[in-house]
Amino acid sequence: MSRILVTGGTGYIGSHTVVCLLEQGYDVVIADNLSNSDLRVLDGIEAITGIRPPFEKTDCLDCEALGRIFDRYSDIEAVIHFAASKAVGESVEKPLLYYRNNIGSLINVIEQMNNHGVKHLVFSSSCTVYGQPDSRHLPVSEAAPRRQATSPYGNTKQINEDIITDVAHSKADFRAVILRYFNPIGAHPSALIGELPNGVPNNLLPFVTQTAIGIRKELKVFGNDYNTPDGSCIRDYIYVMDLARAHVKAVEYMLQGKADEQVSIFNLGTGRGLSVLEIVKKFISVTGANLPYVIAPRREGDIEQVWADPAKANKVLGWKADTPIEDVLTSAWRWEQHLKKIREKKA
Ligand code: UD1
């Protein structure tokens, strides 16, 4: 079976993808600098799959170290490149960090792929490349125009997409799949792996679960005066395990020679938009947890509403995000309860 190099493989989406790859019989090697993850993730992966994948503590900015991984694992046939910095607010404060890390890492990964004859790349992009689409472009398909990025983080995703396209033009046998994620949430149903936010979470779901478990006093719903049915923002929340499965499909699509275009772009979402208040209400009703929340002013830079048209991924990859939102919210809650148990054990 083919081996897949997963950069950022101990991170949130990376770890769930590693589980799916191992379950489908792929060999994996993880490269991660552990800047935003923890080695204990490997224990979770092993507990779920029975396999402890090889791990290389490597920073993708270290091109030579990356090259040594390709030397050591000569059976690598594809790379899934997750490793990147992803905090939008931090990227505004530290733009050079984001440009250096996110762009330098991709360049090094592709350079070492070229040096070692590896031709298949899956890249983590984001729906942030669409900005706020016009209403005629909602739900948003891959044909919708990209908009000027509103943060350095978003700009790195656009630049990376362009780098991949330029490389493809220069090398006839290079294949890439660019996956534009909508809003990934939830955790593996075992609650053995999940999201580990660093400090105060920026994203909605970790803030919801941390509030419900008592770490945060209350959730702030950022704005209820948007032009949406209940006034709060609308997003396409996609279960991280559904998202992870799409990566396996993307790898198969290339390795099985089905990728006619050199660069294929897919939106990964459910096709269903949910408002912040809908998420809050569903979370309370599904988990029975107490979730204090207040309406707060709008958050700067937020877009009003975006959700995916995933028809292309549904048809071409034969993939669908079909886990009911109730199960997704339950998984996020079970993960937060698991983290609480670990904290209590330590205390
Ligand atoms: C953000 C990034 C996006 C990135 C994604 C990673 C922006 C503009 N976009 O998406 O580029 O790929 O994270 O997951 O920053 N909310 C609250 N209270 C909270 C937290 C969030 O009401 O405490 C609301 C937000 O206003 C938003 C929704 O929840 O309407 C989702 O927010 P979030 O989880 O941060 O994701 P995005 O902003 O959509």
C-alpha cells in the first residue's frame, strides 16, 4: 500500500485524517513541529486504530530535514500538507510569521516532492478565499470568484493556491487537489482525539464547549443585527471526520489516475448553512448542558453568511458530508468532557 506523508498530522484535522488513512490501509508518516499540537495525539491515534504511525518532529521550514524524511521513507506516494499557522487575529498582528511559515513550508514541501519524484499533493485551503460572496453566488461553488483576502492568513491560502497552480504549469506530471474547507467542528466519536485550542479559543465550537463545561463564563454571540433570518452569522459547519474522509478520497482520486486536471479544487462543506444562534440552541437541546450566552457587538472582519455548494466533491470524489449535526455537536461535547477528566486526573 502507498505511504502518505501528512504534515501537521498531529493537529486537529491532520490527526483525524491520519485515522481515516490508517483505517483504509494506507501507511502514513507524520511530520509536525508540535507548535500547536501534542505528542499524546499519537496515543489517541493508536488507541483508535491499533497502529502508531511513525512520527518525525520536523518543521517544514527546515527543507533539509524534510528531505531526510523523503529519503527515509522512499515509498511516499502523496503528501497531505496541513502544517500551517491558522489564527486569523494573530496573522494580522504577526503577518511576517504567517507569510514565512505558511508560504515557506509549502515551497519546501513541493521542492522536496520534486527532488524525490513525488507527484501528488493535497492542500488544505479555506472558504476564506471567497470572502463574502454575492447573494447570487450562495451557496458558493468553486466557480465563484476569489476575493481580496481580509487577513494575512487568508492571503497565505490564496498565495499557496497560486503557487500550486504555477508549479502544475511547470511540471506536466504534477497533480494537486486543493480542498477549501468550510467550518470544521467536532471530534472523533471515541473522544480520544479532538481539537486542542491554544489559550482562549477564537472559533465558535471550542468556545461553546468550554463555556458549557465551566471554563468560560459566557459565550458572546457576535452580532444579532446581520441580514439573516435570526440576525446572527451563517456558516457551513462540517464534521471533522467527514472532512477527514474527503482527504482519503482526494488521495485515491489522484493515485487511481482519475485526476484529469492537474489542479482540482473542491469545496468541502455540507451545503447547509446554520446561524450562530441555531448552533447554540441545538447544542443546548442535544447535550442538555447549561450554556450561558449574551449578544455582543459584531466581531471585526466577520462575514455575514457563507455556505458551500459541495456538488462537485459529491459527484467527482464520491464523497458527502452526511453526519447529522446532532451527532457532531455530541462528539464535540464528549471531547470536552474527556479533556475535563484528564485535567481532573492531573490535579
Ligand atoms: C474563521 C476564519 C477562517 C478560518 C476558520 C478556521 C475569519 C473571518 N475566518 O472562520 O478564515 O478558516 O476560522 O476555522 O476569521 N462566533 C461567536 N462567538 C464566538 C466565536 C465565534 O459568535 O465566541 C461566531 C463568529 O462571529 C462567526 C461564527 O461564530 O459568525 C463562526 O466563527 P469561527 O468559528 O471563528 O469561524 P469563521 O470566522 O467562520
